[in-house]
Amino acid sequence: MVVTDKDLPDVDISVVGLTSFSGPDVPFDVDVFDSSVHYIKLMNYRHHFRTIFDFEAIKKLLASQKFTFCYDALHGVAGAYARHIFVEELGADESSLLNCVPKEDFGGGHPDPSLTYAKELVERMDLGKSSSNVEPPEFGAAADGDADRNMILGKSCRSMPISAAFDVVAKNLNLKFFEVPTGRKFFGNLMDAGMCSICGEESFGTGSDHIREKDGIWAVLAWLSIIAFKNKDDLGGDKLVSVEDIVRQHWATYGCHYYTRYDYENVGAGAAKELMANLGSMQSSLSDVNKLIKEIQSDVSEVVVADEFEYKDPVDGSVSKHQGIQYLFGDGSRLVFRLSGTGSVGATIRVYIEQYEKGSSKTGRDSQDALAPLVVALKLSKMQEYTGRSAPTVIT
């Protein structure tokens, strides 16, 4: 028997519950459920003393007069969860939510959680240092359209989900860590094998082994938990341990990784491949690379490793080649070049620039000043000669 849409009854998916139908051939049930309810149970899961997040501690933080909060869903799917989690469950004020009504066109905006596109959140956080007399929130966050990526903002600083800072912390704590190519499947293999429990990627994607996908709301709850823990003994006091305080404490312990990403979008596929091929050919001689870099910019450390990243999966033994060309400097800094979307029409060239500095006199500087030497060293790629681009499309 062939079943068509005309044979099936109408189901009101706005009503939660189980509905039974006789069906064209056999009886069947349609179960409509609120996924945010199941998600909250997972996040606040308590069983045999295991807890992902302590919701009671987060509630106390959000109830404090010292702490203010703002979340921007950019009209993506995270908006369907935000009110239920942050307002109804954790007690945040309704006014703390921005753009939390999901829309097919994302309200005409770009659902990318970056300083470029999350303009309303950036304005509310006063990162532009306006003359407004309104005190900005202590903590702000945004998610992309499908809520797997995130941006976390403090009142006067911002965090990146991943950089070589992860390596430094893991080594210091004697924890296993892995550097994998772009793609969630590589994290999934490690998690399924019990080899890691937390992951992060450079494009604002973080998560844990609670699901097999990056999770932007998880990242926000993780940061709220950290802030709640840091303030657990003195929420009634005058001083809040803020995002900035936590970041500066990290810098004092581990040093500071100034990090940015340049995206050159819709570059001709041929030009992009030629640029990458030239970078690859240059790596045969480190002395020549260092001589060229010194001619361009003298105030940089020497390159100690220049190669094309290749990954062998420790779980299934598969090998992923051509995952990006990297230049690693002796002081812990790095330049990485990677292609994304190399179709017949165009490609995106992503350039990752990271300057590592340790010592109180060098940490906490303006990121543009700190990154200036390596940004100048971008001339190494001959980006403008190959692509005609004098500036990136997006800087994050």
C-alpha cells in the first residue's frame, strides 16, 4: 500500500503530548516533546553524584545584584532554548535576552557570533567604549544559527574558545590533549574511545562529551559555572570576580596568547590553491623562510617548524592530509594558513595569527599592538599578489 500526505492526519506540533491515530493501514503514535526540557535535564543531570553543571550555584550568581548578564541568539535556534534555560530555569531577567525569536532569515542579519556580526550585543557590552552612562553587563554571549558555536564577552575583554593556550594548560596540568583537523568527527572518535571529554575549535566551537556536537549554550553555562565558583564565598561582597579577573589570572599563570583569525572570502579557487602551493614550497628551507620574514618584520622570533599539518587518528588509524600550512615560532607564536570550501567558483582562505607572551609587562596589552609584528609577517603569503585582496573580509 502506498501512503501519501493525504492519508495522514494533521498533527498540531505546537501541543506537547502523545496522540494516537488509526492510520491508513496500522495504528501509530505521534509524540511531540519540548527538546529544551530534555536538554535542561541533561545539563542539570544528577546521578550517582555526577553533575554537568550546578544550576543552584548559577541561580545564586544571576540573582546577585553585582552580576548582570546578556545573551544574543541572533534569531537562531538557540532562542528556542534561551528563555526556558536562562529566564525560567536560572532566573535571569527577560531583558537580558536579545534576538531570541528564531527566524528563517535570522532577522535579516548574519548569524555569526563574532564582533563583526553580533553588533547589538557588542553595543550593549560597550566594547566600542561609547560615552554612554549605562553600565554594560558583566557577561555577554552569542550563538550562531544552529547554536553550535559561541562568543563569550566580558565587560572589557573577550575570550576565544581555542588557541595554543589549551596546549599550555594541558601540559601544565599533565593532561592528555590532541590537535585534530577541522571536523567534529575527529573529536567524536576520541570521545567514544574515552580519550577526551572537552573539545574546542578555532571557529568559536566548544563542547563536551555530553552530545556529539559542539554546543554554544553548554559553553555559556560552563562560563557561568566558573564565575559562580570563583564568587561562591563572597557574592554579597562589594567586588565581583569578573571574566576579566579570571582571564588575567590565567595570563599570570600560563602567559597570554593573543589570537586572531583573518578570513578572505570568495577568493578565486585557482589563486587560493596557488597561494597555498607557494607557501608549501617555501617550507623546504627554514633559513630562507626566516631570512624573508626578518626582511619583512624584524621584531619576530625565528620559525622553528614549518610544515603542512597531517593527522593520524589514534582510534581508527585513518590519516588526514593537507590540513593547513603552519609556521611555528620559537617563542610559541604561530601563523597558520588553511583553505575552506575550495569549489570551482571560490574559496575562503583562513589565516590564524597567534602571538604568545609571558611576563606581567607583556600580558594584558592591546591585542592589535601585540599582534602587529605577526600581522606584518602576513606578507610572507603574498596574499595581495595572489588574490588582489589588501584586507580580509572578516577579522575575528
